[in-house]
Amino acid sequence: MAKHGNSRNRAASARGKKPRIEEPVSAGGVVFRTVDGRMETVLCGRDNPVRWSLAKGTPDPGETMEETALREVREETGLEVRIEERIRSIDYWFADRDSDVRYHKTVHFYLMTPVGGHIDLHDPEFDVVQWFPCAEALESMAYANEADVLRDALQLIAEREAKQRE
């Protein structure tokens, strides 16, 4: 979630000094499956109370966004996945509380299906990884922009299913 400035950034601005801006990128995915006719998605949780989010992370040197998304989802969820298609990208701003740096981050999301692995194999970055019915996932997610990505993914899935019925 974007943090709206801090006292150091406001003080720097008051002195006429602009904070440095960095533009990091990440990639991740919406992983979905159908169980007993019900669509589910996987979310990653951290902290107490748990804050649920989509799996995503930073590229390693030389990685494409797709390679990053596959690796990060595998590491953070324990699932081996396949990319079905691109969903979209989101961007947001936040500030480092301890420096005069503002970040304009872009995250690229892909629609994914599991092809192996298990959520019990997730890395320790998250406290818990869990499958959710999609409606419950939308209500549980900590970040509105990620919930919007899930809504877009559900729309893509509905469109794909409609085409298959034609």
C-alpha cells in the first residue's frame, strides 16, 4: 500500500530538495484451479493478523518478467505453475521512511495454473499459503489493487470459458 510521504520527505521538500525516485519492477501471478465445480485461487499470508496477498517478487539478473513470475510463485507458494496469459500490470508509489527515496513500483501479473508442487512447500517468506474460493479471496486480500488484478483474472477466465462453449 502506498505510504504518503514522511516527515523527512516533507522536510526535504520544504528545503527545496527533491527525494530521489527509484522505479523497481516485480512479477507474479494469480494461480487458479477448479475443485468440485468451484474456482479457487491461492493467497500468501504474513503477520498476525494475517495480511493476504498475491505471490510476486523481484527479477534476478537476466530474468524476463515471465521467468520471474514463474520462479516467485513457485518459491512463495510451493506450486509449480504454468502461465496461461498476461493479466495486466499495476503501479503504485511508496516511500522509504529512513531515506529521501520515493519508489514508483510496477508489478506485472500473469494468469497461472498449477502443474505440480504443494502449498506446504512454500518458502519462509510467508507465514501461511492457502487456497481460497475466489469470492472469499477477494474479501480477504489486504491490497485493493491486487484484488482488482484478481477480478481481472476472473474476467479473463470467464471469457475463456465462454469461448470454449461456443
